[in-house]
Amino acid sequence: MIRIDAVWLAVNPLDMRLGTEAALARVVNVFGAAHPHHAYLFANRRANRLKVLVHDGIGVWLAARRLNAGRFVWPAEGGGTQGLSHAQFDALVLGLPWQRIGEAGIIRVI
């Protein structure tokens, strides 16, 4: 598997038609740079599709996920970025409320 040391979420939506090069350009624009072993997450406006761009130190990987029912739990638009723990990332890609999961998988807010 690809080593991922940090996961970053972009709040504003991404056009899911974008390919690898355009998504990489968006990462550089939003986050300032694409760091090795970092993953960058984007959702579409309806938050039912997700794209993840990972820089593995040599090249970039672009993966997509679509929920057939429901939506990903996504912060409200307004710009900005947010760091996620691995537990939060795991919850997010399943469509679960990842904001409630702490660093050790502990639920802090009910």
C-alpha cells in the first residue's frame, strides 16, 4: 500500500471531471504544495463523490469514490482546508460523521 503520513481535506468542491494533472494543480493552488506521502481529499458540490490525490514521493495517484445512497459528511463551503487523522479518514470514506471521532477513535461529541 501507499504510505500516507497526513490527510488533508479541501472544503470547497472540486469538478469531478478533472483528471490527475488538473487535480494536482488544484492541490498546489489550495494547499500551497503537494507534499510526499500526503493525501488530499476533495468532494463534489453534492458531496456524493470523493477524489483523493496522493503524492507517493515519486508520482501521484488519483482515486475516486461514489456513494450510491447518501452523502459524505463534508464541512460547509467557505474556503479553507482541514487536517484529518487516519481514523477520521476511515470514517469519512464510509460516509460516517468523521468530525465526532478523536485521534484514538474516541467519540467526543454526541
